Amino acid sequence: MFEHEKELYEAKANILKALAHPTRLFMAEKLLQRDYCVCEFVKMIDADISTISKHLSILKNAGIVKDDKRGKQVYYHLKTPCILQFTECALNIIESNQKEQSKLISHIESDMED
């Protein structure tokens, strides 16, 4: 692997790492719908403001969200909404895995009955 390829894969991995937390993924998916301020996330997630701010900071540093100060509030929005297209793919993988596990369980139960 060439150095520039390695750097590109590291950059991609950093974006995925930023989203690899349930709270941050939830926040990013909410931001698909509209802009949210920190205070709204505090209520939705039932976490303190410092925790929410830390999650948003990670998303911002990864280039996933951008902030916008409006009066006394800071609102966040997705810079590139396409970032979450992979979540549909993730759901497909989850469904596929469940089907495979169900088939395996059926085979095991069938073998036990014989």
C-alpha cells in the first residue's frame, strides 16, 4: 500500500470511528432531519451538556457536522448528509445475519428432534 493510500484509509477510518458510538450515530441520524442545538440533544439523550458537547466535538473534528451560533445557542447540522447512507446497508447486514442465525437455529432444532 502506498503512503497516500494509507493516509486516505486512515482518514476514512477516522470518520467511521467518530460515528462508531451509539449516541453519536443517533445524533447524526437526527441531524438528517433538521438542525439541532446542544440543549435539544441534552433532553433527547438525557445526558449532561458536557457529554453532549464532547460527542458533538468528535463529530465536528471528523468533519461530519458543522456548528452555527444563533443568539446564545449553538446549532449543529450535517456537512454531508450522504455520510449516513451506510446505515441502510448496516440494517441490511443486521437483517441478513438474523436470517442466517434463524436458519441455523432451525437446523439445530430439527436435528435435535430426529
